[in-house]
Amino acid sequence: MKRGDYYNLQPALIKHLVEQEQLIKKAVETSFGLTIWELIKLRVSQINQCAFCIAMHTKQAREYGETTNRIIGLSAWQDMPIYTKQERMALKLCEKLTLAQPIDDTFYQSLSDTFSEQGLVTLTIAINAINSWNRIVKMFKPDVEFNE
């Protein structure tokens, strides 16, 4: 079944989401880097089972220099020694926020020890943004394209 073309049905609303991505990218570049951003977009998309976003962000991560092993290992990141402490903290936060789990003071302190306060705001908004995109895409199911 062909579903609505969300880009063309509500272009003004989608424009704001695209502009938000551009703002997030600028903040990410100065806070913690594009690699972590793509890792969290991929991990959130895995959790949400968003095939379109997994394909898109796998391609983007490769363009930013991410390795195949780190992309493949992302679904089991807790048991993989190939991620930095900062990446692990970001991945743990993205899982907690995506799964609507509480953020206790101990975990928040660990995050604060790893990221600046400004970086934590950026990280939280970035996680929220990819969750939003995943939900839109899951609703309207655009064609998935893998470009290898």
C-alpha cells in the first residue's frame, strides 16, 4: 500500500524538522562530533526498527568515516570494546530516552562528567529528533534504499 508523501503533504512542517537537523549538526560539531551523532541516530533507529533511517544513517556514518565493524557491532555495543567512553555514555542515554526509562541522578552525574552541560542539551535534542523522524517514517513507510 502506498502511503502519504509527508514531504509534499506538509512541506512547511517538514521544513522545520530539516532546519532543526541543520541546527543540531552545527551544535554537534562543536559539542561532541558527527561520529557520535551518527551512532546515536543508528542505534535509535535500530531500537525503533526504522529500516529507512538505518539505511540512511549507515550511509551517512560511512561518509563521516565510520567503520563497518563499528556499524555492525552497534546493536551489541555494551559487549564491544570498540567504542569510547563518551560514545558508550551517549549510546546508553539514547537507549534510556528512546525506551522512556528514568534518568537517575547517578547516571546524570556520569553524563555530566563526560559531556559539557551544553553538550548534554545537544545530545538530548539530537536523540529526540531522530526518534521523531523514526516515528514519521514508520507511519508513512518511504522506500528503503541501500546504496553500497
